[in-house]
Amino acid sequence: MEDSNKKNINLAPYIDQTLLKADATELEIRNLCEISIKHKFKGVCTNSRFTNLVAKQLSGTNILPVTVVGFPLGACGSYIKKFEALYAIENGAQEIDMVISIGALKEKNWSFVEEDIKLVCSSHPTPVKVILETCLLTNEEIVEACKIAEAAGAAYVKTSTGFSTAGATLASVKLMKESVSSLLGVKASGGIKTREQALQFIEAGATRLGTSSGDLLVLGQEIKDTLY
């Protein structure tokens, strides 16, 4: 990507503005939505408690209410993930970001991992992004997880929750992009600190960016105090 083109890229349509911390309040979620409407971000990503509030705040806009499922560990039962996804959709979610069963993936229990994802994806037509938590995976596991996610009906593969040991890396985004067909998107999330870094992720193949500081990214200001 040439420098002149980089300067002209509008980051806002790539960004899922995110607030997932345990002590998030309704006031903070309302502010999150206001910021997202101001900058015309792609989505607002929250825990399922806030889905209905987000959907109401974003009503009349083109911004997507996004809800995480099985977050942040991915270790709950598959039917619990399905129930949470359906609950979120009933309350206005237009996309679901679900955490993969990381332990099953590490065990190479590929069939369990696929069924876990499929149970969520097949229960509704809403697009699902599958969070791999790449910082905990080998390259082989990342490739396998991407193939499984696509076979199970995912719309995206996503790098990270932002709550583990590290966030997205250029290497993981490139590997994920190479491991799925052109039908799937790739979401880079966790640790995106600067506009330049965001552009590098897009160049590497990311079609969506997850960040709690999208307003700073679009303004070209460095983010210093958060992994996600």
C-alpha cells in the first residue's frame, strides 16, 4: 500500500468500537455509541447485557450492534454459547463474535471445535466472527482453526479477545488471511495502538478492526493505556 493511499484511507468503516470490561456501565455504553455515531464506525461491540441498549442507541443508523458470546474464555458449554447468541439476536445484535473452544483446539479435538462453532452459526442467519485467541495458538493451530471456522459457517475469523496474553500481530493476521477463502473476513483486535499500525493490519488482510479507542485511531492519536 503506497504512502499516499494510506493517508487517504478512512479507518472508520473498518472499526468495531468496543467496550467489554467487567465494570462497564450503562453511561459508558451510551457514550460509546455516541462516539461511534459521530465517527460512523462499522459496529459497536459489547457484552450481551448491553445488547438491547446498544441496539436502541444505534437505531436509525447503519452501525451494527455486535455482541460477544462465550467471552472471554470460550470454555463454556456449546449450548450456552448458542443460547447467548440467540438472546443477543433477540435483543438486536446484528453480528456475533464468539470465542472458540481453545482447550479443545489445543487437544486437537477438531470435531468438537467444529460442532461448537456450527451450533452457534446454524441456529440463526446472523454473521458470526470466530475469535481464535491467536496468542495461545501455534501456527498449525491457527491454520486449522481457520479452516474449521469456515467449514462450520463462520463469516469472519478474529484474532483476539484482548483479555489474554497479547493481541493481534501482523504475522497472525497474514496467516489467517491465507488460511481462509475470499468469502471470509479477518478481524484484527487487541493492541492496535496507532493509525499506522491499523493500516498495516488492513494491508495484511484485515477487513475489520476491533478497538476500544477507535476515535483516537481515526484522529491519528497514539493509544497508550489499553490492550484492547
